[in-house]
Amino acid sequence: MPSVGAPILPGATLGVMGGGQLGRMFVQAAQSMGYFTVVLDPDATSPAGLVSHYHLQADYGDEQALAQLAQRCDAITTEFENVPAPALRWLAQRRRVSPPFDAVAIAQDRAREKAHFVACGVPCAPHAVIETAAQLAAVSDALLPGILKTTRLGYDGKGQVRVRTRTELAEAWTGLGSVPCVLEKMLPLKMECSVIVARGADGAMVHFPVQRNLHRDGILFVSEVYDGNVPPALTVSAIEATRKIADKLQYVGVMCVEFFVLQDDSLVVNEMAPRPHNSGHYTMDACDLSQFDLQLRTLTGLPLVAPRQHSPAIMLNLLGDLWFGSGEIAVAPPWSGLLALPGARLHLYGKDHPRRGRKMGHLCVTGASVWRRASWWVFRPRRSTAWVPTRAWTAQWRKSLPPRAVPASIR
Ligand code: AIR
């Protein structure tokens, strides 16, 4: 095992646990620096497996595959917090692994994650852990209406149910299989934002600008990053809180922390992701170093340089819904409409099964003059789509659009 201080240089082989789009973009960043890559993922056509030098097609807990990964790689990272923490621990006994498995284990469990936020002195939403019928019965009415979330294995709105009454809460808990859950009080949100930091093994930390995010049905839809997207005082508090959260974990790697901004302008932490994040995809096109470049640097021990945003950006997620404009047969959207827009960059993840709500790609728009046209192309209501924007959503979206004249200065 290399010592923490010795950088792992280009030409070495890096492994990724998980083969989704986040792994794919990491693999592409690593390959562009001259590293070789191995992806471990059970899916024969996983987005990262398809572009990696090697693909070990196996379950994340498969001992033989883990042994092969350790044998082939000089260092290993992960792209999906649902990868079992014990597998990461096993790998960490043999190779350099980041993020650390204990940080991943905390992020995998909403109850432990909330306890970590509290320990860091960062406010989070009032909540209660529900593991037993007795805890369900003891829940305070003050937490309703709320959102019931499974403590484990949830992402992109999966494993979450909104509940207004005690009856709905009981039904939702049964519907989720009576597994351990956290009930969070629904809060009056003004906006959502997130912060991405990269922390090295020596404790040095750099961060990206604060992203302002808009969700649709629990899935990130738009991230906007330009001067003035979030009030400056909140920007400072969000970055400070994220640094505390990463420091207390002795974290190594890229981490994203998501926040709610309440109507009274207070900041409340929502959740953390021990990996690059969807809200940071704009960094590939709008910054001199992307979140995947920094994942690579923290993993290999290469110098951590503060990233600089050179263009204001809007990132729009391209969900599987776009493939189902008219009926149930998936048809690729007419990309030429988007590709004709100057300053719009299309990223597709090579997923062969579009599904409604599935992240198929994203669009990064750095040309301010085409923001509205690009947003409308992605967002416009299509006949026979399952999701039709409500008036309130449309109003929120319009309000969230940046002004046509974008301030020249970028943080
Ligand atoms: N991911 C990880 N946590 C949240 C998200 N969205 C990414 C990872 C994972 C992929 O989404 O890259 O591998 C899974 O996507 P899907 O569409 O197969 O569910």
C-alpha cells in the first residue's frame, strides 16, 4: 500500500466501485490524465463500464471481483453511496481508498448522517427516527406534515413519501416495508443550494461556488451558478458548514452538502453525498477544474488547486421523460434543436434503457443569450408526458432564471 504522502502518478491504474454516470465522468477525467481505469459494476452495459479500460462485471460485494480490483488498482474510489461500506473497508485494508468507508457508512444512513450534522453544530430539519411501531406511535404532531425517508438505499427521491396526517404516516411506513426511516418536518423553503468541497489527505480543502438548485419530483432538475444566485451571507454560511462537516469526518475526496434556505433566510442542512454530485456537473464546462478532476487529485494525492469558475452556467438534467414524448415507446429526443444553440454543451451517459425520472444526460449552458431557449427546450410541456408542470412550478422556474445581462464577475 502506498504511503498517504506519495502521489500516485499518471500511468497507474485507478478503480471505481459503481458504473453509473458519476463513475463514467470520473473515468473520463482519469483517462485524460493518462491513468488506466477499472470499473466494478454488475451491469454489462453500465455507463462507466462502457468507457473504462477494464470492467469487472460483478456485484459490489463479490469477493473474487473485489480481490481482482485490489490487485489491479493502485487506488480505488466510489461513485454511488449504495456501494456497501464493508466492501470499501475490505479494499481500504489493501489499497488507498477514498472516500473513507466510515464517512460513506455515515452518509448511507440518514439517522447517522443527521447525528453527524448535529455534532458539527450545523442545523438540520426537525426529525425523528422511526425503527419500531412504538417510535411511530410516539412521533410528535409537530413533525407533520413531513417527509418519511428510508434511512438507507435512497437516492433521487427514491424511498421518500410525503405525509400530512398520522394515518398517512402509518400507511407510508408500512408501504416502505416498515424499514428504519426518518420523518422530517416539511419546511417552508425559499430555495435549495449545495456546496461541493474537495479535501485532501493532509486536510487541505478547496470548494466550488455555491450551486442554486431546483428539483422536480425529488430529482434535481436545474442547477444555476452565477454571481448573485444565492445571497452572499448564505454563501459564506453554506461553505463554512460544509467545511465543518467534511473536517469532522477527516474526509478525503469530493463531498457535496445540500441545504435548504427557509423563508426567513435561515440555512438548514439537508443531506451529504460522499462523492461528486449532479449539481456539480457544470464544473466540467464552466470551471478550469471539474469536480471529477478534484476527485482524481484527492484520490491520487496530486496537488489540490482551488478551482476557478470562468463562465456563468446553468445545468439542466435530461431525464428519461424526454424520450417518451408521445407514448410508451422510447424515442431519442431531436438533439439538433439543442446542438444548434451556441454555448450549450450536451452530455449523454450512454444508458441503453431510458425510464421516466432516470438521469440520461445533462445540458450545460454557458451562453447567457440561449439560457431561456435551452431551458424551455428541456422543460417545455410535451403532450402525453406523465409530468406536466404546474403553474406554481413554472412561476418558480421563471423567477429562478438568471437575468439576461449576467454580471461579468464570477466568484
Ligand atoms: N448517482 C449516485 N447517487 C445518486 C446518483 N444519481 C448516480 C451514480 C449511480 C447512478 O446514478 O452514478 O451509479 C445510478 O443511475 P441509474 O439511472 O442507473 O439509477
